[in-house]
Amino acid sequence: MSCLINSLNSECEAQEILDQKQLQAFLDEYNPKYQRNFTLNDVASGVFALTPYKAFAWAAGEGDVFSNTATRWTFEIKEEN
């Protein structure tokens, strides 16, 4: 069985990525995927890592679809040493 997710909402912790190695790793994945050519200068600020701790989703549809498909996930945030 498959379904179409109509909505996904999440609560998360956001942290700006400032480390050059992390930004370069981001660009190494992002640029080919979206056929872009951003450089480190282009993303010197405004790139964030999101760590979700709660997510909610439900399938598209009418009537009882929401009450029969709504679900949530919770995630433990691991502290970095």
C-alpha cells in the first residue's frame, strides 16, 4: 500500500553551519543535485543544519483519511562531545 503525504510538519533545532569543511561537503552534494555552481563565498552565511525532534505527517484525502493516517515521530537529539 502506498499513500501520498499531504503535509509534513516538524519541530527541530537549527544551527548555522560556519565551518568551511562542512560547507564544502554541503556544496559537494547540493551543486550536482540541483545543477548549480555555488562557491563557498556564495554560502558564507545562511546555511543551516536542521535536527528534527518531532515530525507529524498525514495522507492526502477527505473525511476519515486524516484520522486514519495521521502519525508522528519523535527523535532523540544526541549531544556532541
